[in-house]
Amino acid sequence: MSVRLSAEDVMASSYPEQVTSQGVDNDDSGSETSSIVHNGSVISTVPDRHGFLGGTQYSTDPKQQTVPAIVVLRREQKWLRMLAHWDRVMNANYKKVRERCRKGIPPSVRPRAWLFLCGGKLLLEQSKTLYKELILQEGDARWVDDIRKDLHRQFPFHEMFVDQAGHGQRDLFQVLKAYSILNESVGYCQAQAPVAAFLLMHMPAEEAFWCLVSICDKTLPWDTILRVWDMFLCEGVKIVFKVALVLLKFSLGRAGVLKKCPTMYETLEVLRNPPQAIMEEEFLINQMHRLNLTEEDFEYEHRRQMAKRRAAQLENKKIIRR
């Protein structure tokens, strides 16, 4: 969870050179307009609304309040009611959840909502002490060394990660190490670090860990991923659609599966856990080759579906007018 640092806290970390925003030396470390030099870059000692002190993500512009405060309050209350009865809501009214996600989750409930949406909450409840047990283990020395090398690279201008001895980098190390122990076949790869760091900006370490597990475990086997990338880099985005079509066909097309999916919730649960056999390299790639589809086919289908949607919207408007 993001913690605000004072200008003195940031100054005391490892960046002793202080300048004003115009680049002139300034001894007033308490000034709200003061800056510091970090790796040759001038950054602010006052974080922006997202916790950034500099870099490409930093912004001095306040967020424009486009939604009235009373509307935000109502949305917060609706989300809290949904989260209190999550399974029932997802079973009965997934479309309502999707609609509220599209409107934007209120920042005050976003961390908790993310934990529920990705399935991390369920994983946490199934293994309540596992994270604490994992962080006590030493871990594979190879992965631990790689993790330590990457810590300072993750959002280095964010207030949580500017200090190498700070809680942000400590939590990031523990989360990544715990995942490398839990999933020995994968261990650690650099792509995990920015995802884990991003999650830690919004939630405690244990919740960030289970979100990371839920996100990273929804992947194809490594050999399959390599083959998909071979084709994607050559043939383009149509390969992504072909992968999706094969997974949809063989996840939902099995005998009796659709009968067990009366709502979108059950359908998504099936798609989150496709049979391992259909994700194996030879099977998936062979099925993709059998799909004789071009980018023109996808574009045509997209136009057709958009036309159907517009027609349905027009019909709904006519019904409302009546």
C-alpha cells in the first residue's frame, strides 16, 4: 500500500544533491518545490497523486473531477455491497460487475476489488498461512540473486521504491521470492517484477502475492508460448485470435460443458482453467494450423458483429420510445 514520504525522508535515502525546480542550489530541504538529483535526473521531493517523484509517469497536473463526489460515494457503496456477497453477485449478475468495472472502480475499493476479480481472494482463503511460510524459506540461490539485481529497476521514481532499504523493495523481494518457491517450474523471470511492483502500490504484500499467482498461473506452457511467439512475430495479431479460438473451442466445446455454464460466471471459470492437454505445444499448434483464417476474415467478422450490435441498440431505443 502506498505510503507518503516527506521531503526529508526522500532526501535521507541516497540522493544528497538538492536543487530547485530551476536547477539552482537550495538549502531549504522542507520546501515543497524542492527537487533532488537521482541518477542524473532531477526529480521532485513531493510525490504526485500516484506516488511518483519523477520519470515518465510523473504528473503535476491534478486529476480533473469529472464524476461528482456524490456519484463516487454511491459507486463505493455499490462495490462494497457486491464484495460482501461476491460469489452470489458473480453467479447472478456478472454483466453488472462488468458494467461497473467499465465505469471505473473507485480508488478506495480498487485494491480489494482487484483481489476478488483476479481470483486472488479465493487462493488466499484456501492457503491462509502459505505466504508467511514461503517468505521464511531461503529460496533457490539462482532466482534470489536475479531478483535482487532487478529490484532497483522497478518504478525507481516511485516513493515506495526509491529507497533500496525501504519497505517497498523489501516487500517486492519477498513477493517475487515466494512465487519462485511456489512455482519451481517457472522460478523467476523479469516480467514478473513490474507486475508485482504495480500490485504492491495498491495492496499489502500478501494480497499482492496472491494476485500475482492468479495472474501468472493463467499462462500457456513455456514451449507452447515460444511456438506462438514464433508465429506471432511473423504473421501478426491474427495468431492471438487463433490461440483464443482454439482454447474456446476445446474448453467449451467438450460434451456437457455448456450445460454446466448457465451464466457468464461459470463460463469464465471454465475458461480460467482449460484442460492441460489442449494447451500442450503439439495439440494447440496443430489446431491453429487447421484454422484457415486471414486478417480479412477477422475484420469482416468484426464489422458484422458491430453492425449487429448497432441494430440491437437501435431496436432497444425504439422499444423505449414506445
